[in-house]
Amino acid sequence: MPRNQGDDAGLARFSWSPADYQLTRFVILRSLGLLYFVGFLTLVRQWRPLIGSDGLLPAATLLLRVREQLGSLASACWHLPSLFWIDSSDGFRELRLSPR
């Protein structure tokens, strides 16, 4: 069956190249970076009321429950990787999360 030149011309207007989306990619990636920056900045200011020893969900309690549920420290570390397995005290979190 011979190819119809009209079909190729119709498909050409739907073709795109990666260069067409450079500005869109730039804007979306920078916006996502700004969103993450604001999120982490908020965490630095509010970590103590959220995961501190007297917070809504203390990290030490959470880690203990995860370890009990999974049965071993190795399994818990594999399923919930965190630096707080080393030490979950407020002083350690202050050291890790403070913008100094």
C-alpha cells in the first residue's frame, strides 16, 4: 500500500523535540526546588513540637514501635532508614537539624 504524503504532513505538526520544553523544564524544576526548600525550612523551625521528646509523635517512640513491629534493628533500618536510629535524643536532632 503506498504511503500518502498528506498523512505525513498531518503528523508533522504533532512532532516535538526536547528543545521545545527547555523553559517549561527550567521553571518546573526551580519551582520544585523552592517547594522543597520551604518545606525543609519549616521542618527546621518546627521539629521540636512535632518529633521532639514532648512532641506530637516523639521519634524515639516511633522508632521503638517500628523495631518491635519488624522484629529486628536491621529490618527496621532497612524499611525506615533514618539517622535517628543512631540517637533519637533532642540534643542529637538539634545537632542534625539546626542551621549553623
